[in-house]
Amino acid sequence: MAAHCQVTGAEPGFGHSISHSHRRNKRRFDPNIQKKRYWVPSLRRNVTLQVSARGIKTIDVRGIDAVVADILARGVKL
């Protein structure tokens, strides 16, 4: 599963993990991606989205219909 949020577009960040002796090793900072199912009244069906924690909060504030309309406008198939 790709660590990519369908609502906010959050993707992994890359950097270093630094030890106590300050040696650097490459690492990947993944967003908190959750698979969540929503009922969308305008489509009259359930939609499963891969969303980050911030994406879930965005859906709570704006509403699922507005968020799904933006996703569909981008040309993403749901």
C-alpha cells in the first residue's frame, strides 16, 4: 500500500535517523495513512479512501460530499 493520502496528498518525507554518536542513516517518514469507508449521499454508495489523520479531520470539517467532489474533479477514480 502506497503511503499517500487521497484527500490532502500527503506523501512520505525522507531524511536521516541520527544516532547518539550522530551517525546518519537514511530513513522514510510515512504519514499516518488509514483505510476508511464513508457513505457518500451524492453517489448513494460507500467509498473507501486511504486518508491521513489530517485528511479525516478535513472530511469532518468540510463534509464528505465536498471532499469527494474535489477528488473526482482531480480525475481520481473512486
